[in-house]
Amino acid sequence: MANAFVLNQFPTTYGQAMSLLAEMLVSAGWTYQGSGDGLAGYSAAGKVFTNTTSGAALSWSNPKAWARLQDGAAAREILLQHDNAASARIKYSAASKFTGGAPSAIVTPSAADERVLRGGGTDAAPTYGAWFTTNVLLGASVFQGFARGSAPWGFWFGGIETPAGGAKQAFLMIDPLEGAAPEDTDPVVVQVAHTNACFANSANLGRAGGNAATWIVANGVAVEGCFAHMDAARTAFAYVQPYQWTWTTDARAVTGGTQLVCIAGALQGFVNPFNNKYEALPCLYGRTQVGATANAGNKGWSTMMRWAGLPRVSFSDTFDNRNWICLGHVWLPWDGTTQPRG
């Protein structure tokens, strides 16, 4: 199938925003495998939603509305749910699929290998982690996204409050990898984020390798960052860091502790000196061996992100004839045509 996009969308309900993500994935070859409207509408095999009006039957905008989505290879699945109060519960299954439990209009199914990316609680009594901002209800948040319409089915989705420079929100990405070990049974990294989406700080992409308090962090609740299975049996689902390119010609050599991103500050915006165009550097994911850090080592190279240097506070910057869009410190795939807003 063709690649699919969310382009300059300004939803006015949380259900509309969640629907943008789900429908983008469906347009790229994913399928609904079940859903519930948070009231009485339930489908064990497909899409129940017909609208995004809060309080209405079969609406994406009801508290506890949920959807089970499966990629085009019938392999990975994600489960999306929200509380209609700016928070979400998101689960990921690498292989087992969400076929267990006792799902209903208000109860999500379970998977033997599920990992909770956002929120917590149980399927019958879910808790939620902050994901949207309330500006969504004002139509003052712009959402963008990309989903690849072929294997290995990578995608990203996220929003920013407008005008430019507002808070980031509702970011979710499955990043398929190049160079992963043949023994890796789930060669992807999942990034989930709220205010720090694609930002290289100690709360997301830049958790310090020398600081166990920020490095050894579990997925779920409202934790932001990149997570991946780090063993062949898929028992260790751990934080992985996109290693940062840095120059050590000054006093900021990498010695552990908090390390600032140096890929642009000393290079005046990180442009090529011969053509004055933006640069992009590949991202390698891994876990640094520090003290008791388990399952350390490389995961593989990102296919969805490229380091962009100085962080951008909006979606407005593009690269390579609009084939890439900037969010935070990274470039992400774009449609090659549209000028992004926000």
C-alpha cells in the first residue's frame, strides 16, 4: 500500500486526535482487530466507530474508547485507549497479539507478551498517563504523522500546541531498525512521549548513561523515552538510548553523567559548509554498560530518525525537498510536498 500521512490536522476532541492516528495506520495497511466505544458498542474483529462526538454511541471520543490495531504483516499490534481527559493507555504486543482477556465496549483485550507504553492499571480498571494537552479542545494543537505502507510498517505520530513553540504532545513511533542482529526477534524501537517528544534531554532521548536513576527506567505510567526488547526471548523490554554524535575538542568529553547534545551548538546550526543545506546524521540505539545495567549493547540503526542538530520548537522546518520534517532534535519522514504548520 501507499504511505499514509496526517498532514496539518487540528482536531477538537481527544477522540478525533486518536482517530487520526488509527486511520493513518489503516490507510497504510494496518487493520482494526477489535474496538469498543466506551459505552455499549463493541466489535471483536473490527472497527466499531462511526463518529468522534463526545458522549455519542459508537464514538471515538468517549472515555475508555479503545482500538486494537495490527500491522500489515499480521505481526505486531498496538492497543490505543484514552480517558477523554487528555490522557491515554497504550499497549504493545510484538508477536502474541491481543487475543486474551474478556474484552467489551469498556474493557481492552490482553496479550501474553504485552507491554504497557502509557498508563497502567488493568484492562478492566485502567489508569492513564498524560499524553495530550487541553489545547486540543480549543482546536489549537496541530498533528502530523507518517506511516510506511510496506514492511516493516514503521510509523510516527505527534502534535504541538500552536502558535509555534507550544508544548509537544501525543507522540508515538515504531521505528524499524537496520543492522539489528539476526537473532533479534523484534528489531524495532518504540518511542512514546508527551512534552519531550524527540527531544535529547534526560527525560527522553538523552537519558544519561552514567546515572542509573534516569537510565534504568521502566516503561508505562507517564514515562517518556525509547523502549525495545533486548533479548531474543522478548522478556527484557528496556529503555534504549539513541546515541548522540558529539565532538570532544572542548571540556565536555563523554565521561558519564548528564551529557549535552553537541552536534549543532558548535557548528552554527549544523549546515554543510559547501551548500549551506541542513545535515542529517544516523541514529544508533543501544544500552550503555554502566554498573548494574542489564542487557547492555547495541540494538540497531534507526530508519525513522536522523539527528538534526539544534532543536526546533515547531514542525515548520523541512529537509531534502520536504521528505523530512523536524521535531525536536530529529528529522522524521514526511510526504515530500506539504509545508507543515505548527
